[in-house]
Amino acid sequence: RKQNETMRLAIAAFAGIIAGFFVGVSFPTLSLIRMNLPSSLLPSIDLTYVDENYSKISTRSLWNSWSSIRSDRSTYNEPHNLNETKIWVSTNPRGAEMLPPRIVESQSDFYLHRLWGMPHQDLSIKPKYLVTFTVGLDMKDNIDAAIKKFSENFTIVLFHYDGRASDWDKFEWSKRAIHISARKQTKWWFAKRFLHPDIVAPYDYIFIWDEDLGVEHFDAEEYLKLVRKHGLEISQPGIDPSSSFTWQMTKKRDGLEVHKKAEERSGWCPDPHLPPCAAFVEIMAPVFTRDAWRCVWHMIQNDLVHGWGLDFVLRRCVEPAHEKIGVVDTQWIVHQSVPTLGNQGQAERGRAPWEGVRERCNKEWTMFQERMADAERDYFQARGNYSP
């Protein structure tokens, strides 16, 4: 009888264990919102969000997470200086010192992205070069012909000085171009404000061109092959000698790929390594490497918008300038000298609009020369080695 009772108790206990197991596994989830834990044990989290979005976390996963939280919490409970838990990275760009370095994007670009899909799938090609034209709609046919000389390796940026950016939509290439509009502004005004070196950093070469250039004898890819071959940091295509007035340095020469020096009028070049006989290109169609442009951008003045005089000091941004600044002869252009920007001036005191524009250009040239001379004098005087 005792053996039978013992057997029945053993069977009942075993059945109870089995029943308890199945009851337990039938309730495998636990909602954090039901847990009444001291706030000091949990980090600042939105429990409502957790309840709605993670209510089906398994008990085992929850226990692992809780163990991790306790471990992290115990680490922070150790004695710490408050400053050690804050981020301050002095090598970050100015203003971003409080960010972890891996999140800092110090540069940008003009790449167009879609509004859908995955970001890494947006671009079929990342252009390596940038070309900008400062344009008015009256020159649309000339710009159309020019842009067709630039391959898909180029990002196209049009700076509109007449406020008619939408009127360019008839051109297929306009759909992939960047259009920036500000009425009655110049190329260098746009360049200073929209071509910051950290914006154009992805591009190996930056073309900053006028709108009145004939490009029948020009191919951009072939041009850059010669620029690389001859180690030019700042360059321009040769100008057709039959074009309107141009310097001897920038005139196209037959039988040469590239030239870096010229003979000007007597007395104009006391030093054959200095402008306008060397280390010189004009501001109508310059091409810069990324590094050269970073220097030139900082030299452009905010208020001297025509850029006159800038071509005489470009040499300060490369060394040795007479070797790294040159003119490409086999890829040449025609300067048509269309006074489109002059027409954007204002008639005053009986003078035509272009007259006031030209007067401003000349004044800016003098002002820029004075600023450069004063800046150099102050620099050397501060070091005690300035000699008039």
C-alpha cells in the first residue's frame, strides 16, 4: 500500500511539473510597460514607444538587454569627471567640436539625389569635374553649344544674372544642371558665395567660364589630358588671335600643346617669370585644380565683384607659378566679346549702361591692387623684415 501511494505521488508531481512547463511557455512575452522599476535603474527612454514597438521581445532577450543596461549603468556609477562624458574634438571643423568625428561631414557637393530608394543607389556616376557659366537667356544658343563639349563627367552649374532660370528647361541637359539665380550679379559674386572650397571638394578641376566663348575647337576631356600632362594647376584654353584684344600670353600658338611664357610690349615685364609674360591667365575662362581653387577663393573679395586684377595675382596660389600656370594651345576658344553684362548696368547722367559698368571695373582693379599691396606690407612689417 505504501509503495502504491509513493508511486501516485511521484506521478502527480511529474504531471504537475509538465503542466507547469506548458503553462510557462504559453506566456513567453513580457511588456516593459508593466514593469515597475525604480527610475534610477533605467536610462531615459520612451516607455510608451517601447511598449508599442517592442512588446513581443522574448523574456530571454529582455533579460539580456536588462543585464547589459545594468552593466553599463555600473560603469557610469564609477567616479567620473563630468567633462569626460562630454565630446570635445578640437580637430573637428570650427563649430563642430562637440560632435563625434565619425558623424562630421565637413564637405559637400552638387550631386543631385532622388527622393526615393536607397541613397547609395541614387548616382549612376559621380562627376569628377565642375563647369560653371554665368548666363543670360539671350546667350542660350551659345551656352547650349558649349555645354555639349562637356561630358557626363562634369557637373554643370549655371549662374543666372537675369532671373530667367526656368526658361532653360527646353534643353535636355538643363534637367541635370544646377541653376542658381540672382539678378544683375557677376561671375565672381556667384563664385564667392556658391563655390566654397568645401562644396567643390569632390571635383578635380573647376571651370569658371564666361558665356561668350566659342568652343568649336574645344574638347574638355582632351583639354584636361594636356593639363595633367604638363602639370598645370591654373590654366585656360588658348584664345583665337583674331578675337578682340587679348594678352600675348593667352593667344593660341600653332605647333605647341601648351605654352607658359610670352613676350609682351617693351617694359611691361621687368621679370620674365611674372605677369603678364608668365604665371598668367585671364579671368574669362580659367580652370583650377581643387587645391589651387581653395587658395583663389580666399583671395576673392566680397565687394569687388568684377574680379579685375585677380588674374595678375593668381600666381600667389601655386609654386612655382611660372611652371604651373599655362595656356593650352591645341584646345582653343574664341572670345566673342559680347557685352552682355555691361547691358545689365544702369544709365545715369546721359551715359549708356555699359559705361558705368566699365568704370566700376577699372575702379575695382585699382582697389584690389591697393588692398593686396597693403596686406603684404602689413604682413612683412609685423615680422620686422619689410623694406619699401
